[in-house]
Amino acid sequence: FGLKVTPGGRKVYLLQARLDGTTRRWTIGPHGAPWTPDTARDRAKQWIGEISKGVDPTEERKRARNDITISALCDLYVAEGCTTKKASTMEMEGGLIERHIKPLLGRRKLLQLDRAHVERFHADVAAGKSATDVKTKKRGRAIVRGGQGTANRTLDLLAAMLNFAAARSMRPDNPARGVKKFKQQQRERFLSAAEIAKLGETLTAAEQAFHVSEARRAAGEPTKSGRAGQRDPDNGENPIAIAV
């Protein structure tokens, strides 16, 4: 530990030590508030403790300054981390991000997130802490209730984002790995006789609509699309698909 005095009279506190077998020198700060001989010496002692563990104290602080929030990680993951996913999957995951992850974890820094935070988040989603009822469009509403199933799905998504962050060297580990999910009860339900009849009627109507549209198209008659030779936009379902 020492004090460097430049030719211009500037005084700077320094620490020199060996890290990974190499002698290195770190700048603590210039003399004056907040750095006095005592405060600078205390910082030097703190850094020596980190250096003894093989950790570069200034690198850790650089990483802390460049740390991002969980909300920013969500945006980065959506933009770059899941470009191969289907649009329907992205829509579902986007809802989990906006309705659960960002409200409960969005402001927390990525490097500060630990297993306890993840476990609390998982429990809070299940308990309905992120439940809300918001207006989405002119006549649309989004009713978010939470629950154990939603908590498990959101935990999977959070774990995927943290894996993405670890792969980008944004943090060294994934604190969501190993967090226990809620056990979900498997449910099996059979259609009632009335529901089976209704299903049959709907499939029959869809098949008939398909045949009518095909006949009109073959005859060159105008369809609801407004052009001859084209199928109706609501032309029913293919009989093969209905048979399946």
C-alpha cells in the first residue's frame, strides 16, 4: 500500500500485490475526500482479501458498473436469444415477461439476483402477487391470475433467460437452476354426450361449407373474397382434417 506523487504534485493511493503469479498495481483513488490514509488503507485491505482468492477487485467493479436490470435482460433475450422460436411461443412468453417477470423482478440487477430471489419470485407468482386486470385494446382485457402452473412456466422462462445471460458471460451462473417446481395434478376430462353431439354438428357444418366453396370455385362463381376462382375466407375444413 502506498502513495504516488506525480511531478505535478497530485497524490494517488495505490495497492501493489501479486495476482496469479504476476505483480500488479491498482489505483485506489486520489488523496482527498473520500480518500484519506485511513480510508484508502481500509480499501487496500479489502482488495487484498479479494486478491488472495484470485479475484481482480477492479474487474469485479467494472462488471458491477456494466450490470443490467432483469427488465433489460428480458428485452435482450426477446431480441436476440430466441429468434428461432415460433410466433405463438413468443407471444405466450411475451405475456409471461410483461405480466410476471418485469413487475416482480424487472428493477433488480442481474448480478444481484440469487437463488433466494428466484424462489421468492416463483412463490409470489403462484400466490397471485402479479395478478392484474388491465385493458389491452378498445374492447380487450388481460386478466392475469397467477397460480402454480403459471409459476412453473414462468420459472422455466426465467431459467432460459439466465442461461442466455451466462452464455453471454453476463453472469457466471444460473440461480434458477435446481429451484423446485410445484407438483401439478394431472387431470383427465371426457366430453359429455351433449358436447360430443355439438362437436359432430360443428364438424359436419365445416365439411359442408368446404364442399360448397369448392363447388363455387370450380364453377368460377364469385366467392366472399370477391374474386372468381378463389376460395371463401371461411370455407370450412378439409374433410381429411375432419376425419382425423
